[in-house]
Amino acid sequence: MSATMKSKYYDYTLLVLFIVMFFVLCSFLVTGRAWNTVSDERTFFWIAFLMAFLAMSAGVVFIYSLVHYAQLPNLRSLIIMFLGANVVVFSFLFLMTHPSTLGSPLAGRDRNRTVVTALGFLLTPGVLAGSVFGGKELTTRNRNFVILWGLILQPLFSISLLLTEDPLFKVTDPAGGLAGLTPIGWLLTIVVGSTAVVSLARYTKEWFDTRDRIVLGSTLALVFWLYTFVVYSLLENPYQVAELLWIGGVIAGFIMLSVAMIFTAIIEPHRGLESLVEKRTKELEMARKESDLYLSMWVHKMGNLLQGIVSYLEILAREESLDNTYRQTIETAMKLSRESTFFNRQVATLSEIKSSGEKELVPYNLETAIEKAQGTVEEMLKGNKFRFEISEIHDTLLVRADNKLDILLTNIFVNEILSREDEVLVSVETIVVSNQVEVRIVTDGARPTDSELDQLLTTDIPDATTLNLNLFSARLLLERYHSSIEYFRDEDQDRNEYVISLHRYED
């Protein structure tokens, strides 16, 4: 599924959830059950349950708005974040003041209706600011204004409603409903209702323009809160089912916001990151294959070219009529060609190692690898002074490797021989230690450079200027075989010792 289709899928999920919850809430109004009364005990039970659920859903909105704000600071996320935090405070204040809460000194219809007014003061500027300024650039000024409203003014106003001996103001008389609204109640009803309608129109237009999921969530939440406004305005008795319905409308609105926030701040970025990683992995794999192909073609063509040059120079060298100057030039050219051939072989070896990185390890005869490495070195370095002393292996030793194990040994042999001017003695001994097979390589002469040892013994990436292809290839093979190598220096006898630990293959 493409990223666009997934994004639409999340939007459709929001819409389906909205339709289901809105249908359930409206069914109580259509059937008339909204106006049935409930006993004190059952009312308190459901009020406590719904307030806990409201606090939880508002807390989820707060947390994921905070996450989204941390990912991408914007004014709308900041507004929604404080909206969620203040509704958590409201839920506890409402429960403490509801008439069904027995034993609470603050319980009472007038004070409870006044606390609900605080919710109106919270939602009204919140949704209006979100619709008008939500898409604006986040500046220090408007950020500080939102913080002042959400962190200081709104909490202080809500808590102040509990500090007075009598309710701060009355919004309805005992009759309840529209007929029981006081002048302050009518003023609040008109202001809150008109503000909600204007905000809904702005949110709807913005969503059609931007297709922003948080805007969609805010739009659907506002529809639920308009439902809440209508039901609450018609409510006559706090023990009616309608009391639970308008609270359910507030909860449904916050569920819309929380789901939109989860999709936008958590799921979609994760899916986007997965898609990006998958795309980059494919690009990297393709680049690696192209690199291996070009490297293989280069090695093949250069090998043919160098072989042709060497053959031509050997033919010229056999001509007896050439004077010494020409012969020296030909010998120099042949030496350079051999060095180029050797370098080309190193590149070919590196290409083979990299291309076989994903192949499974198999049991491989260690003695065969040592003999093959010895033969390769003797063929490559005919002009160098060296000799081998290889201890005989009496039993067949199989190790977990592949047919490139001899390259590992060859590269270490070659590096030791080429770094010495005098004759080099290369001693090879094989020792079985438990489930390991140690190959001990001892050479006489000077100590390798620190750069060479780092390339062989560590996983550090060498600089291009100090790269030793022999040792670099050897280290790659060691990593492939899940094996290790250690280096020891005997200054008294002027010797270098390399100990390669391979995994023994056992049936």
C-alpha cells in the first residue's frame, strides 16, 4: 500500500469511528431515552466512570500533542496540548461538584453548572484559536500567549470556582432547560454556540484545503462538542440520561483528537520511516550490485590488458639484438606490469569477498587452503626471497569457511614478505584447541606498522591514503568467518606471530 493510500486509510478510520459514535449518541435522542431519569446511585456510578474515561482520553490527547509538538513545533499542537491538560482538571472538578456525589461539601447543582461553564470558557477560545491561528507560524509572542491562557489563566479560573462560598454566578434556575437559563446563561449559550459554529466552518474549509489529519480530528471533535452543547442546553435535570450523553459527547470529541494525534505523531511517522528505510536499503543494495558488476568488469578487462602487456614484453626481452638500454627499459616495464597485475588481483579478491558476503559457510579443508596459499604466493612473488616451513597436518581438519580461506592466508603471507628486504622465513603451524583451530604464522623481521595492525586487528575504517588491500581483505574474511586474529611480537628473536582462530567443523 502506497503512503498516500495509507494516509487516506487513516482518515477513513477516523470517519468510520466518528459515524459509529455519533450514531450511538444520537440514538438516545431519537428514541427519547435521553430524557429518562436515573437513580442517585446509578448516576454517580456512571458520572464517576465517564469522568475517569474523560480524564484518560484528555490525557492521551495531551501526551500525543506534546509528542507531535516536540517533533514539529506548531501552534495548533500547543493549543490542543493545553486543552487536554485542562480537561483533566475539569473532570475532577465536575465529579467533586456533581449533585450525585454524596459527602462532598462542594456538591450542588448551581456550582456544578458553573464548573461546566468553565469547560465552555476552555473549549470556546481553544477551538476558535485553533481554527483561526492553528495554521499560523509559531512565534515567541503567540506561543507565550497560548501558554498564558492554557497554563495560568484557565486553571486559575477553574479552581477559583471552588473557592467561593456560593457559586460565582448562576447560569440556570431550578426549572432547567432553555426556559430556565438566566441572563448570564443565555449570554454564554449564544457566545459558545456561535463561536462553535464559526469554528466548525473554518475547520471544515481548512481541512478541504490542506487535508491535515489533525484538522480533520478537530473538525469531528467540534461536531461532537456541538452535540454536547445542544444536549446540555436542553437538559432539565442532572439525573437524566442526557447528563451522561453530553459528557459522552465531550469524551467522543477527545477520542477523535487522540486518534488523530496517534495516527499523525506515532503511527504515520513510523510507517514513513519504515518506507524510507526500505527505499534506501533497496537503493544501497542496487548500488552495491552495480559496484560489484563494475569492479568485476574492470578486473577482467584490466587483467586481459596487463596479461597482453606482460606477454609482449617477454617476447621483446628474448630478442638478442636489443642493447642494454632497451633491455633495462623492458625489465622496468615488466616489473611495473607485475605490480599492476598484483594490484589488480587484490581488487579482484576484494570484489569476490564482498560478493560472497551472504553465502552460507561450509566445512572446508584447512590443509588444502594452506597448500593453495603457499602455491599462490610462490607463483606471484617469484622475484622475492622467502621460504616456507609448514608443519604437517596429520588429520583432516575441517573449519567453517568457504573456498576463499586460502585468500586470507595468502594476504597475510604476501604482506609479510613484501614488507621485508631480506629473505623471509614463514612458519605455519596448526593447533586444535577445543572447538577452535589455531593457525600460527611466524615470520622474522621488523614489526608491522601501527596502521597495518589497526587494519588487521580492529574494525576501524582506514583512510584511503593508508589502505592496505591485503590486510583489509583479510579482515573482511575474518569477519565473514566469525573468526579472530591476534598479534604477538618477540623483540628478542625479532619475530612476528599471528594467531588465527577458526571455528572447527564437527558433525
